[in-house]
Amino acid sequence: MTARSKTTGIILSGAMFSVTLVWLSPMAFLLMNTLKTATDYTRGPLLLPTSFNLWHNIANAWAQGIQGGFFNSLLYGAASSLLAVLLASFAAFGIVRLRMPRALGWFLFIYSGTIFPLQMYLIPLFKSYIALGIYDTRFGLFCFYTAICIPFATFVMRGFFLTVPWDIQEAAEIEGATSWDVFWKIMMPLAKAPFLMLTLVQFTWVWNDLLFGMILVRSPEARPVQVALLGMQSLYGQADAPTIITATLIVSLPTLLLFLLLQKHFVRGLALGTGG
């Protein structure tokens, strides 16, 4: 290695280290402020804490608003994402592997749910939920989250099923396997990576949703965690700044942990689901 290449390597490493520090600095300030008391925070959000108040802030954040929303969003995210991806897998299998008539038309009909801005659904949904009596209910919000996650999941699962060789399905059918057997015993085990990737993506979307959680739910018993977090920061919220910052950190943990657990399947699912 020449002196010039060594110098270039040192410069590149220094640049990457600097970029990493800049990228991590907001998280460092976030973590630092979760340790402070309200009085300590007024000294300046960028100053080092003079006390360790983390457990008190966690208890306050949990008790002052996010506890119910946290469990509601876990329920919405887990149940609706799993059901949506499963229903999308059924749809994609039927469109691709069962040789349905007008299959492309059915796919475009389902995928059209991703074309229009989500804000277009607000007024029709609100009026329909009032008429059906499911406004301000967990069931109503669960139904919406499930339905809105199906189009994109169908797109990805269709892309995956197109890559599976037909020889596998034909061999199974020769051995007497039904379409149901092909789906559950062959296609779904092969689709483990895109299935888990989609579940992670849709769970993250549901977990981070604020707009529809505000419109379709009013009571604290059914509201998702992002709405609960917003309530802590409202004019009538009683939480201090360190408590709110700590609540924000708590709310960000589930999606981070889920990604760390499923990152292998996430990367592989992206490749398979796009036909790579």
C-alpha cells in the first residue's frame, strides 16, 4: 500500500467518522435529556445532566398517557399487519398461481388502494364509521389498518410468487396436492422472508400512524400511542419536557427492536419480493 493510498484511507475514515458523529448527535442529546429533572432541563437542553432521573421520567411517561396507547398500538400493529399480509398472500397466490381470469385487472384493482392520497379517505371513512356504529372503537381502527395495508403487501407477494418456478407447483399437483396444499405447504414456507419483511413494514406504518388514529378514535381507551404521545404535548398536557422526551424514546423502541430481530429477513425479503 502506497503512502498516497494510506492518506486517502485515513481521510475517508475520518470523513465517515465525522458523518457518524453528526448522525448520532440527535440521539445523544435525546438520551441525555431523559436523565434530567424538569429543573435541570431549564438550565439548557444541550447541557450535561446534574442528576439521574431516568426511572422517574419513565414512570411519569408511562402513567401520564402512553400506557394505554402503547398496548393499543401493539394490538393494532401486530394483529392488523399479520392479517393484512396473510390476506394479501391469498390474493397474490390466486392472481399468480391459480391462473385467474382477468388476473391483472384484479391486481390493479387491489393495488389502486395505494394510488390515491390517504387524506381522500378521511370524510367517507368518518361518515361510514358513524353510520355503522364502529366509530371510536378498537374494532373500527383495526379494520382500517388491516385494509390499508393489503394493497402494498399484495404487490410484494405477487412479485415473490412470480419468481417461484412452476415446476415445483406442477410436481406437487401431480402428486395429488390441492391448491390449498400448494399454498400452505410450499408457497408460504418459501415466502417466509418477504412475509416477515412485510409484517415489519406494515407494523411500523400502523405504529407510526397519527392521522387516522386522531380521526377515527376519540376516547383514551382506544387511541393509539402516537395520539397519546401528542396528548402529552398538548396545551392541556401536564407532562414536563424530560417526561415527554422519555415518552418519545419509549415509543420508538418497539419498531427498533423488531427491526433488529428481523433485519436478516428484511434484507432478504426486499430482494425476493421485488423479483431479485
